[in-house]
Amino acid sequence: MYIQQLSLTNYRNYDHLSVQFDDKINVIIGENAQGKTNLMEAIYVLGFSKSHRTTKDKELIQWEQNYAKIEGSVFKRKQQFPLEIQITNKGKKAKLNHLEQKRLSDYIGALNIVMFAPEDLNLVKGSPQIRRRFIDMEIGQIQPIYIYHLGQYVKILKQRNHLLKQMQKRKSNDLTMLRVLTDQMIEHAAIILEKRFIFMKRLRTWANEIHRGISRGIEDLDLQYASTIDVSETDKKENIITVLTESFARLETKEVERGTSLIGPHRDDLVFYVNEKNVQTFGSQGQQRTTALSLKLAEIELIYQEINDYPILLLDDVLSELDDFRQSHLLDTIEGKVQTFVSTTSVEGIHHQTLDKAEIFRIDNGKIIE
């Protein structure tokens, strides 16, 4: 899989841009605030229909313009097709093969992307929200129906939390409605948990193998899904529903007292262990970074296993954050099989044969300069 051509209109600091890419390695060079990260972000948005940097789509539209557009020509499994995202102040449209997709789950997955940026080094030591987002984005692009169930879950969760807050303040006492919302939420929560468990099991195998390679065989990496209820990877959907139902019934009074939903996928977390020690708590910075790198490289292999095609890899200003050995391991792993975009202020100090073969693009104030 690779992007052959990308066009931007009124996107961030790009008035108009049309560029063709190499199907292997593309290096985007530019000083800070010139637009190299904006270009990487545009590719990400083309795949996921939303940014990894902001939740406000309007920020993607160039100042004093009323719309932004990203267009890409994608090759996947020997087929070429166009993708398009158009963003206005009223919303956005996503087109696949010139046809507007009404549901996000019908669009996501057409272009598979793995992004590794400096903030991803916080995947291990950052907040649980970062790790949940990591799981959701990766499952969503290989099983788009997951996006639907997650969206429904979040929608019902907001309604339920609003009702719980009203009940806490004694402005409502509608237990019947609370239980209806609970039952609706449980149905989606069970599917989300089941799919997360399957994903974690597959990711764990790849991540440990890669981590052993980076650590020269002296460290084993284990990933555990930390659920707010007493379920595990061996539980099927029916049992998860039973446990969720019992747990919500037991906590109903406490949730009304607190005015919020106390259990569910929105409160779960991932825990990482290196040689059986919790990396978040006891790991060195090097171990935490190796764990994050192992997860990202494992994503690539997992997606290939699922769709029989490698995703596109975005390395946004991250090579300079890795030492020489981790740089080399990363570039060795992707060489020749993954279309990769590397953004950096300079390639000096990064010595690897992969970059010697790269197509170089220099960005200055939202333009590619020769």
C-alpha cells in the first residue's frame, strides 16, 4: 500500500500543494513551523478523517478561508483509488472512490496508517486516555465496525452520565431510564471489550518478539489489559455481558452518589511489563522508549497479518528522539516493505542506508522548494 499523490487546498499553512511520493521512503525536511508536521498530519487525516493533534476540525482550515481539502491517490492490493476529505465550518465530507461515505466506519480502513511521533513516547508513561486512544485507533482501522460500536457507546455514556448527574443533584429520580441506558451501554461495551481482548492477544505476540530484538534478547515484554470489571481474554461476549450487568447493578447507588459511570471500557487501561516488572512504574526511560517503539512496529506487522498489506508509516520528528541503535532497528525493520514518511529538521547525524535511497522534499513556508 502506498500514496502516489497528495493534494492540499487551504490546509493549515498550505495554499495549494500537489506532490508525488516515492513508494518506499520520503523524507520531509524543514525548519520548525514551516509545515512539515502539517504535511504529515494531512496524510493522517486522509486515513482517519480526523487529526491526531486537535479535536477541532476548524483548526485545519487555513486562516480566512472557508474550507480545506485533502486529496490522495492510493494504491492498495494492486488497485488504485482516490480518497478525499473536505472540511468546512459546517462539518466534513469523506469520499472514497468519489462517493461520499455517510458513516465514518465505511471510510476508515481504506488507507491504513501507523504514526510514530515524539508524543507516542508517552504511550507508556502517559495517561490511560492515551493508551485507550491507541487501542481504539488501531482496532478501528482493521475492523471499522468497532468505530460504530465505540461511537454508540460514547453517545450513550454521555446520556447516562448526564442522567446520573441530575440524579445526584436530586433533579431526577428516573431509575427506569437509567437502567434502559445501562442495558444499551452494556451491549456495546461487551463488543468493545471482546475486540480489545482479541487485539491485545495478537499485539502481545508481535510486540514481545520485536522488543527482544531491540533489547538484544535480554528483555521480555508483556502487555496486559486492565479492565474495571472482572473479565479476561478467555471470556466470550455472553460472559462479559453477565459480568457487566452484575457490576452495574451492584454499583448503581454509588454511581448516583458520584454522578458518573464508574466502570466500562472508557475507564480501562493497558499495563506493560518488562521481565515481569511494571515499566510505567519501574522502567527506565530507555525501557519505556523501547516498549513504545516495539508497540508501533508490532502495529505494522499486525495490520499486515489482518489485511495482507503493509500500512503507511509516518515518523514525525521522532528519529532524533531515538538513540542510534533504536534508529537503526526501526529503519532496518521497515526497509523495502513499508512506504515511510520521515519528517525532520535535518538528516545529519542519521546514518542509515534506507535514508540514502530516500526521496527528499524540502519544505519552506508551506511550499516544496527544489
